[in-house]
Amino acid sequence: MTSRGFSISLLAGMALLFLSTAAANVVLDPQAVFGTGLFSRLMNINERNHRLKQYQEQADSIDGVLFSSSRGNLLDPKLLAKDMGLSHFFSASMSYGMVSDFLPILEYMMRDKTKRAIKLKHVFVLLDVDFFGRPPWTNSNINSFLPPDIGDEPAARYWWRYLTAFQPRLWRDVVREDRRQSEAAKAAAAAKAAAPAGPAPTAVAAPQAPPMRSPLPSEPEDYRRSWNAIRVDLDRQFMMLQRIVALCRDNQVQLTVAISPLKAWNLDLNGSAEIDALTARLSTITPLWDFNSPPFIANRNEYWLDNSHFDEKAGAMMLARIFDHDDGHANNWGKLRGSAAHTSLELEKHP
């Protein structure tokens, strides 16, 4: 083969690889950014992009929002809507969600709401103090890049990332899972068609898969404690929280902030004194509810799904405490910190 022929073959091969990669990413769409919807199972969804799209679809009616990590999924949305006095509640919870995710979405909402008849009335922020100040997940991985509407990078670069990502394992998993679901649906339809006529059998709830468990620390505890003390992004995240507070204040939006409870091992490895000191510093920015003071559920496994996520019972007690309809089971759980600032804010709203 001549050098010219080799060069042409090489260029053609590269072009084919690029086009094949782009086609696979668009058609299979593992991160759900292109919206093709040809495959039902999304293996590595970009939740930041997903939440923004959900908001855009419902923007005309939304009047309140929850910002949180996946821990916020355990707060009952109906209770939240009722307690926050909302007609249309929106959850912007996302895996590893931090203020670096919440702020750009809230800024977008505030701009967008200037064009809407229904404005935001209430914002609820659930902060994970064990992660606050640590390097965020935001913009660090293909499933966490902020979309152009809320991110800082050019749109061309954002879409280029998703077109050119070479991710054969995820492509394979999308196809396998879609095939598995299709076969399961066909089997269920065949079983239903073959079943004899008669009264419908009593429905039996399908067994639920056990929740994913956060692994217990495997590293030596002294190493974990020293690592947990490193919060390299602390000052920037403080400024982001201040910006969230200012946005709500300037747009007459009520803001409620709470600190998610931590399990005992997590409190220990982060240092309960450090957690308390960081929470105290956060409370100088905005009044907040501290659910590590006292650590009412820290040692009570019945209130935990795993080592990181409290359950719905704990979530209901938190909302009861915050919104003053405590059922008496934990009337001392949760401490309002920064209460003097809270009183001043209430006086400003209701002179």
C-alpha cells in the first residue's frame, strides 16, 4: 500500500470511528441528554440535565422547589407541598447534589420566573454537612456536567463531550437492559393471556430489592478522619450559599434550610465537634434546622435505609419539627440555629 493509500485508509477509519461513536451516543443516549428516548433504560443519567428539563416542562405551574442530594428523596413530596403552602412542588434532588448544583439551577429559575405568571414562593434546601466544602461532583464526570442553560462552558464543548464519549460498556448495558425489559414484558403478557378466566387474584406486592448500602469505611479510621478534615472548596461553597440566600431574599421567596442527619459512624469519622462547628458557621449565613443536634436517630437503625440515607419515617419527623406539627415522638429532635437572624427576617416580612 502506498503512503497516500495508507493515509486515506487511516483518515477513513478515524472518520468511521467518530461517526459510529456519535451515532451510538445519540441513539443509545446513556446520559439522557439528547432525549431520543429510543431505549427505556438509562444507565448513567445526567441528573443535573434531567432536573433542568423537568423544570422547563413544568415551569408555568411550579411555585416551590426542594434542593438536595439523594437524601432529599426520603422527604415526602406531598407533605413538603402542604407544609410549604404550595400548589405545584418540584424536587431538584440529585445524587451528590451540592450548592454548586443548586445555585445555577436556582439562578436559572429566578430568571425564567420573570416571564411566568406563577412565581416561586418557597425554596427548601437540605444540606449535607459531611460533604459541604469537599470537591463537588458538579462538572467532574460525564453524568454531572451542567447543561449550557445553567453551566459556564460553551454549548459546543458540552455537546462535543457527549458526542465523542467512547463508552462501550454503557452502550452494551443499555441494549442488554432494554432487551431484558422487553422479554419480561412479553413473558408477563403471555402469562396473562394463558391465565384462566375468573376473579382477579389478590395483588401481591413485588419484593423490593434491598436499598444500596454505603460500605463501612475500610481504611484505618485515623486516615479517614484526616481525609474528612480536608474541605478545599469550603470558602467558595460558603459564597454560593450566601448567593442562594440573597436570591431568595431579593425575590421575596421564603427559604428553609435544614442539615441532614448523619449516622453515628459518619458523625464519628467526620468528628462531631467539627460537624457542629461547621453547622454553626453555616447558621451565620442563614437560619437552619440542625438534625444532628441532638443526634436522635444516629444510633437507631430503624430510621436508616443504609449508612447514608435516613428513611421516610425520619423524613416525616423532620418536616413535622420544621413546620410545627410535631407528633410528639421526637419533639426535641432538631435545633433551630441562627434563631435571632430568623426573628429579624420574620419582622422584615411582617412588620
